[in-house]
Amino acid sequence: MARRKGLGWPSIVLMALAYGVFEEGIMTRSLFNPDYAGQRLLDPGYVSALGIGVPWTLLVLALHTVWSVSVPIAVMEELAGERRTTPWLGRAGLSVAAALAVLGAASTTLFSYQSGHFLASVPQLVSIVVIVVLLVVAAFRLPRPRRAAGRAPSPWLVLGAALVAGLVFELQTVIQGLPVWLTIAGLVAAEAGIAWAALTWAAREGWDGRHRMALAGGALLTYAWHAFFSHPLVPSSLGLDLASHLVFGLGAVALLVVALQRVKSNV
């Protein structure tokens, strides 16, 4: 929809955030469920007036905004080369995609309820709907970005910034027992810092596909290394667990290499 309407990346990111809010607020309700998946995710930094845990909210919404939606779109668009911003779906394709999205949302909501039988309060659900609508409306009403003074930095600097932001972000999940205030500060610093850098640099002369791939690549590589510190959700042997991380990590690197070659050929 963003490409059909001629919208840019800020709009895509806002709609990605809207999706994250919708999934975690309506479909799984993990934003409000105090014992979601038996993990007690809301205990750290719990705000009783809102019924949310601040660290979990910052974490899971960023996961969806960046990794569930934005990174896959960025990588696949650069792989498409000159067709990067060409709309890929016609009316029939959009209709099928919309139907699948509704079906997926409904089935996820039903499965989540059957798993824990948790229902958020009416004010909480209404607030989620309002936030989602406002984010989507804002995405379609954002003004055109204006060029800023100066030139975009080296793609290597963009990659480094993305890797550092990813490291700070994921350290909150790797290191156990951090004070809540430090966890919140780290998440906010990582998210706000990379958002400011991306918006500032993208508005400068010379920003192109190499920079976009550096930003998306840094995020993708962050997920690749973080996998080795995560635990499987289903019973698995150490060898199979390690092999899966290696296969998917190498697959991510291969995608980035191919996408970068496409980008270089179009610069």
C-alpha cells in the first residue's frame, strides 16, 4: 500500500509499528497479559495504571517494527533491483493478501485465547484500536521529507551504527538481572538513537541503496548473532539447535551479499 500510494520509509515504519501494536495488543494480548506464555513478562517495570510492563512493551514493539516487517521489506526490495519501489500487487493480489491477513489475525487471536483464556479489558482493547488507527492515518499524512545539509556518511558507518544499536538492544535480553531502569534506558537509547540517525542521514545528499542495505543488514546480522544466545521453544538437541542457527545465519549473510551486489549494479 505504501508503494502504491508513493509513500516513503517513514510511513512504512509507522505502519509496521501499527502492526506490532495490533498483534501484541489484540491478537496475543501480551502487552496486558501478566503471565503470557508463563513468562511473567510484565513484572519488570510494571505500570498498573496502563496495565503494561515498560521493558516488554519497548522490546516487543521494536521487534515487530524492525525485524518482523521493516527488515524483510528492505532486503527484498533491494533484491528486486530497479523494481524496488514498483508496486508488486494488483487489486487481486491485494485482496488475497488482505484476506490472508484477516484469516491469520483471527486464527492467532483464537489460538492465543485458547492457550491462556486471557482477555484484556475493554478500555485496553479500545486504546489499542485507537493507537493503530492513528498510526496508520499518520503514515498516510506524513509530509514529504526534505533534503538536509551535508552528505550521507559512509555505508560502513551506517552499518556500524546499526550493529551498535542492535547490540545495545539485544544486551537487554542476553544479560539477566539488569536493573529495570538500565534496561529501559538501554532500549530507549538504542531505538531513539538509530531512528534519529536514520532519519537524519537519509535526508542528506548521497543516501542510496548501499546505505539502506547497511541499515537493514546491521539489523539482520544482529538477529543472526543473537540466535546463538536464545533457547528453542520446543525440545531440541544442542547439535540441531546449533545447526539451525548456522543455516539461518549463513542464509541471512547470503541474502545480504546478493542484495548488495544488486545495489552496487544500480548505483
